[in-house]
Amino acid sequence: MALLSDKITQLAFDPGIQPADGGLPGLSVLKQVIGSINMFGLIVVVGALAVSAGVWAWGHHSGGHQAEANGKKGVLVSAGAALLLGASNGVVAFFSTLGSQVH
């Protein structure tokens, strides 16, 4: 029975590892690269939104119900992607804080 309690105690052991800012060389470069990828994604989403809105309008005015429906889907997907790209820092910070509260 003592072995089981020892194993449970080992599972509950806190290793004391915390995220450290500036712990690795090149961290600032990595932050710049990720920021650039995020900006590239936002630019692509703007283009996708413009194309989808054009397909939606073309489908509506030409009577193409399939094109109209695809344009609407494209607008919604583009808006959702823009929301996620713009909120990515906040989403990660929220769940990181939430995860740090688990004991």
C-alpha cells in the first residue's frame, strides 16, 4: 500500500518549471517571424473576403444560387479566420493563464 501512495505523491510533484521570457537565443527573431506570419495571414484573409464577396454578389445578380451560397460561406469563413488571427494572442494568453491555475 505504501508503494501506491508513493506513486501518487510522485504524480502530484511540482517540477517548478515556468515559462521564461528571453531564455533562448533568437527568441526575438522567432517573435518577429510569427508576427509576420500572422500579418501575412490577415492579408490573405482580406483577399479571400474580397473574392468571396464578389462571388456572392455575382451569384446573386446572375441567379446562380450555388455561387451565391459559396460566396456567403467564404465570407463567413474569412470573417472567422480574421477573428481567430486577430484574437490569437488573447486566446493563448487566456488559456495559458487558465492552465497555470490548475493545481
